[in-house]
Amino acid sequence: MDEFFASGRVADLLLGLMALEAALFGGYHRLTGRGPPLPGLLANLGAGACLLLALRAILTGVGWQVAALCLLGALILHLADLRARWRRS
């Protein structure tokens, strides 16, 4: 289990599950027109994916610069998600 986390594979697994989640919600929205709007959903999942990429960078020792860029991406996508939610309310 230590190797699973230290190698960053835990982040890879979670990123794969997030991609599946995006596909399922996107397909559901496309078929029914219901569910979360796609721009907000993708911004939310994108922010989470960036956080996981930052975690992976730290776990694998890639360097703080890569982690910092991933965190910046998470912030930008989080702000985009908040903006979309704010406009809907």
C-alpha cells in the first residue's frame, strides 16, 4: 500500500474515476437535459483534477514548480465554477 501512494498511482486511480464521473454525468445531461450544467461540472471536476495532479507531483517528487502550476490551475477552475454558480442564483 505504501508503494501505491508513493508512486502516485492513487492519484491516477482517482483521476480515472473522475473521468468516468464526467462521462456519466455528461451523457446523462446530454440524453435527458437534466443534471448539473456541463460548464460548471467540468470546471468543478477540472479543479479537483488539478488538485490531484498537484498531489501526484508531490508524491512522485517532480518538484514544487509543477505542483504550484497545478494549484494555480485548480484556483482558476474553482473561480470559474464559482462564477457559473453565482450567475445561476
